[in-house]
Amino acid sequence: MIASRWLSLALPLLAVLVVGGRERARTVRAAALLTFVAAGVGIAALHEVARLTGWYAFAPVIGAYRGMPVDLWIGWAALWGPLPVLLRRVLPLPVAMGLLLWVDAVAMPALHPLVRLGPHWLVGEAVGLLTVALPAQLLGRFCADRRHLRARTLLQVAVFAALVLWFVPTLAFEVGDGSWATLTGLGSTGALVVAQLALLAAAPALAAVAEFAVRGGGTPYPWDPPRRLVTTGPFAYVANPMQLGTVSLLLLAAAATRSGALILAAVSAVAFGAAVAGPHEEHDLRARHGDSWRSYRRQVRDWWPRWRPYSAGPAAVLWLDDDCGPCAATWRLLARRHPVGLRIRPAREHERVLWRAEYVGGDGHTERGVAAVARALDHVHLGWAMLGWTLRLPGVTRLAQLVTDAMIAAPHPAGSRGEACPTPSSVSLTAPSPPSASTASPASPPAPSPPPPG
């Protein structure tokens, strides 16, 4: 049994070291490391499911985590994670998945009595390959070759969320105090309150991840960073919104589960950010962005958000139909609060016929409808920005847009002077396509004065 454990650890790690030593690209090595973390967390979750379903189990041994031998866990993660990524040029994904299936089909029975297989262990093997190995391989390959930005960002978010919201707390409970039973014992009302607080803590972090992708062309992973300096969204208020969100979630989990070990984990995360991640980021961004980065960092702190946003470069523009009651009310609400780095203009002056509000950032990024108004809230202050980030969460924007179309103001063209804003009942909820440039009037009538700010 001891020999089986050593071989299960040594062979995959030796293969990774040999192949990784020949890889010169830092991005590829970093992608392999991320894939190792993803596979490790996924295998730990798969083990928890296997304990319930009886797919497989392990003999009681010294050096186990929740019943799984740590050396076997590490070797398994190396096999399912970095090794096929480092060999991706000679092992296309279907071939790599087939080989992983073959290796496991041979190795799992051969590891008896260390591994005790249940009657349906092949079902567990298939589930593991599809839910752990395949996503890990996609993540590693996309990051190594910097392809499919949206997909690799979503996969990274899934890995980091599993790490922060499940694996780290479970590890803290295992080696320290607290338990999930404390959280589940809060009842439905208490659990709902915790969930709402968690959403509030996560909203800036998720908005920051989206900002990295859509405005910077990169991801939160330090070795897959944005190509452009991002100072918009949550970054206009605090320099490290994702680290701040992570620490906030850990502290919330510590309070909900009464775990001192999780408080230590949160303190460790702050220390890591200040001593390791912070200096690395500072050096990298100063080298890549120079004076722009220095100007930003002089005004935006790491852990204490600004109340009013930082703004640099061209002002953003929010186009609103000033003949529409709800749009005019939105105009007045924003104008009274003196947004920073934002101009509001009548939609009738736009070069195209607009059917919904439109936001155009100083970098050319555009949003429409509810998402446009949510973007504009970034320019007011931290309280309104939090609302905007929540509105931009996945699925929330779509739901808010449907409600707005049905109950507040249906899509309508910013037409001629005095044209009334249609009510939801008077038009179809599906906006027709805007007229093409060839049919649009080349000269719009002069715009009326915007509604007074008071």
C-alpha cells in the first residue's frame, strides 16, 4: 500500500516536472498551475459526492484529508490538470480525455486495497471526467493560449468561487473550529439574510471581474491579466475589489459558522495581498502602464474605498430620451447628484435612432437599456455604484430589463419633438430593429433644453 501511494504521487509529479521544465512560456506554466488548483478542488468535491454515493472509498491511512490520501489526491490532480495542458500540442483534448479514462480504468482497480471500488465506480469515473477533468482542461488550454476570453473568465470565477465559498471553509472546519451545521441551523430566514449579505459582498468583486474582461481584455488571474489599465467600475473606488470581496466573504462565513479558523484565513488573505500579490501587481502594472498607473494609485487606495469615483481620460456619455417621463426622471436623478466623468445628452442628438438609453464610455465601451443606466450609476458615488454593480450581475440585468420594458417604459425610438413616450401596453415588448443609416434622417431637429436638475 505504501508503494502504491508513493507511485501515485511520484509518477504524475515527475512527468509534470519533466514536461514543464521544457516549457519556456510563463503564461503556459501559469496556466498549468491554475489547472492543478482547479483539478485539486474538483477532485476534493468529487470525493465528497463519492462518499455519499458509494462510487469508491479509500482505506484508512495516515496523511488523509477527509478520508482521501493526500499523496494520491496530489498525484490525481497533477494527472487530470497540468500534465495534459503542458502536452496540449501533441495531445488534442479528445485524445487527452480518452487517455485519462484509460489510465484511471487501469489504475483504480490496481490500487486495491488502498482504493475500494463500489459497484458503480465507472459512473463516478465518468462524472469526474466530465465535471472535473474536462473543465480543468478547457480552463488550462484557454489560458495557456489566451483564447475564448469569456469562457476562461467564467471558468476562473467558478474555480475561485469553489475555493473561497466551499474548499477554504471546509478545510478550516477540518483543522480548526466551526462547521456547516451552524450555518444550516440558522433557519430559512437566517440563511436568506446571509445569502443577501454574501451577494452584497460579492457584487463588487464580480463586477470587477467583468470589468477586467470587457474593458481590459483579461482575467483576474495574475498571469492572465488585462491588456489595458482598468480604472472604471469598482476600480474607480478601490484598487483591489476582488481581494476585498474575498476577505469580506470569508469574514461573513466566519461569522455565520462561528469559526475562528476562518477569521485566521481572512487575515492570511490580507497578509498575502499586502506582502505578495500587492508588490507583484505594483511592479507589473508600473512597468506596463507607467504614469497612468502612478496617477491612479496616488488617488485610489487598496482596502479603503473612495466615496466619489476616480475619473481620468474622456468623459462617458449617457444618451436619454428627454421626451420620455421615466428617462427624464432618471436624467434629473443623476444630474442632481453631479456625476463624475459623465455627460448626459438627449437621445435625439445621437447619430442613430436609439430605442433604449445608451451609455458610451470614454474608451468606446457601450451598454444599452438598464445596463446603460447601471453603468451611469458608477459615476455618482459608492452607494449608487453598489446598486449599479448589483444590476449588472449575471441574469439580474436581463430580469430588470424585462420588468422595465413591461412596467415602466417599453423600447421606443427617440423620435421627433413632443412625441410621447409609449406605455408598455401600447407597444410590443420586442423592440423592432432600429432603422438603418440610409433611412435615418441625416439632420435631427434642435434638442430642447434638458430637464432642470432640481
